[in-house]
Amino acid sequence: MLVLLSLPIIATRKCLNYFESLKAQTVYNFEVIIVDDCSPQTVVIWSQNYPFEVKVFRNEINQGAAGSRNVGAQLASQEWLFSF
């Protein structure tokens, strides 16, 4: 079963801990969608070195956590969705 994790972010440096904990998993049967909610830092650079699939989507305007979670849910292609 493939699980999709949706992560709405605005402070990218604070979210590195999420990725480090995901990287520590022993099974990588999941993908991650990052919804960048107009963060001042770029997400693409630091999301490329992980052993699981990472998709990055950037909101055109700040939508807040709830709006970004909804965007992640719309982009989800898996049966199970977990949002941070």
C-alpha cells in the first residue's frame, strides 16, 4: 500500500526535521507532496536528496495551512493521505 504524506509549509528550514525522520524509516513505500505556501526560501533545492518520491507544488498566493492541505489533497494520487 502506498501512502501519501502532504506537508504544507512556509518556514522551510523548520521542516527539515520532518524529512530527516522520514529518511530514518526502513520502508519507503510512500510519497511526499510539499505544498509551499509562498515561503521566502526555495523548497526544490533541499527536497531532492531523499530515498522517497517528493513532489513540490508552490501556491501562487498564501492560502494558510488549511488551504495548503486542501491543495495537497487535490494533488493526492493515493488511497491513503496523511497531512502534517
